[in-house]
Amino acid sequence: MEDAVHSLAPEHLPAFLPGFDGSDFLFTAVVVVLIGVVLLFGVIYFTLHALPEKIAHGASSTNFQLICVLALLAMFTHNNLYWIAALLLATVQLPDFTTPLNSISRSLEELKNREPAPLELSPTLLHSSPAPLQSSEVVPGIEPEPEGPEEPEASEEASQAKGDKPEAGPG
């Protein structure tokens, strides 16, 4: 068959009309653009939801896990409050409480597993009396004695040197 235009068709047909064989290039272009836009928005959406995780990548393990859980909750529930909480936790560094507690736990475990050293007491230590307190040791509740000589009362000679008369005795 020839590619003849139908006798009732106008001389100029718009380009957006499908061809006589059923192909529609406008529909194909719109589908390709729509798929591209959906993929682009998906990439932006997932990148935005991963932002708190990227910020907190160097944080402690507990903090990082909490941020990841909040970001996943925000993505699946579409509740933006979780995402904001994850973003705030990512920007604020929480103090590390687990490292000192783990260290204390390991130390206590080592002390528990250690065998006690045998006590060797000499007979002199068993029967000796406690050593007297040194003058430098402070005992609570007892005031220390002042160190150094006390000032003597003014003697008669010193008072006479100043011009004072000696006190007259009874008699």
C-alpha cells in the first residue's frame, strides 16, 4: 500500500498524533522523562534520609546505631520528627559512657579471676602495738599543739628597762 493520506484528512496533521502503525513518540518521551524524574527524586529522597548517617559516620557505635534506627523509622513511617531527631543527634556529639563502664567491668572481671596472694604475717607484727602518732600527723577532732616556744611573761628587768616601777610586795 501506498502512504497516501486519506481523502477526508486535513492537509496538515499535528505531530503529537500517533502514527497509523500505533507508534506514539510523544507517549514514549513522556514515559522516559517520568521514569527519569521518579528515579531522580528517589535518589534525592534516599540521599536526604542518609544525611544524618553520613554526618555521624565517625561517632561512637551506640550513637551511630541510634541515628541509623531513627533515620529508618523516619523513612518507613514518613514521620519527619524521627529524621529531625536523627539529624540533631548526628550534629551533637554525645559523651561516651560505655568505654569507662566497659573498662570498669573488665577490671572487676580480672580481679574476680585473680587468685588471692597468701598472707604472711610475722610474729612481730601480730604482737606489736601501734606506733605513736608523729607531730606532723593530724587526728580529727584534736587540735594540734602550737610548735615552737611559748612567749615568756615580761620579766622585771625588761619592765625596769622601760621605766616601770617594780611592784611592791606585801610588807
